[in-house]
Amino acid sequence: MFPDHLIMSARLLLGDLEERRLKVVTAESCTGGLIAGLLTEIPGSSSVVERGFVVYSNRAKEDMLGVPGDMIADFGAVSEGVARAMAEGALRESNANIAVAVTGVAGPGGGTAMKPVGLVHLACARENKSMLHVAERFGDIGRSEIRLRTVETALELIRRQM
């Protein structure tokens, strides 16, 4: 289901997380659970993957992760602030040590001049550490490719946060 290079990256990441006794939680919008899906593709991942939140709608972001509705209204769901709030909420609502969150425009429609197709905000929170944020502009390279590249970037962000 996933490309070999992503499976290998996930396997290595899970090994490093397990070695450090860290648990991870995902909060996913545009990827719809692909990050958690990739991680749980690896046998033994239950020792590291605590849970995953698929928060595709704005209401889900509010209800499940406590993202302020006024933040979504003011800045839009695809924004740095919302990605950061999603990561914070996932960490708060789980028993994990590291949370990765993604929100973006995977296309083919839905983009604007300010938030084009391919724009993805990723945030990674860890207990007692500064949050990491990355804004990627993958371009209009197709929905599947945008989502897979987002998954790859999320793994890199988790690694950086370890």
C-alpha cells in the first residue's frame, strides 16, 4: 500500500522511538489517517503508536482536539496556528510524548491564491520542548502525491523532535 522507502523510514523511526521509550500520536486532516496507517503497517508498532485522530472537519478539530473555533474562523483550517493547536490538543488528549499534526489543501480543488493546492502546515509537539512547524508548498502535483509527501515530511518532523 505504501512505497518501500516510506515503510523503511517508518520502521527506522519506530525503532528509534521505542529505544527512547517515546509514544507518538497523530492528528491528521488532509492525510486522513495515512500517517497512523503507515506507522501501524509495521508489526510491533503498538508499543510506540498511542493513537491517531482523524479530524477532517473543522468541528472535529474543535471537538476532539480543542482547536478554538475562532482561530479556525480567523485564520482558516489550513494555517500555522491551527496545526500547532492540533498538535497541542493531540498531546493533551493522549498518553503520548510526541504529537504530529497536519492540515492542508490536497486538491484537486479547494485552493486559493493565498492557500493554493499543495500547501500543508505540519506541527510537532513534545513534552517540555519547543514546538516545530513546517509549511510545505508541494504544488499542484496531484492529491495522492501531496498526501504521501506530507506523510514523509511528518516522519521527518517526528525524527527532528526526538
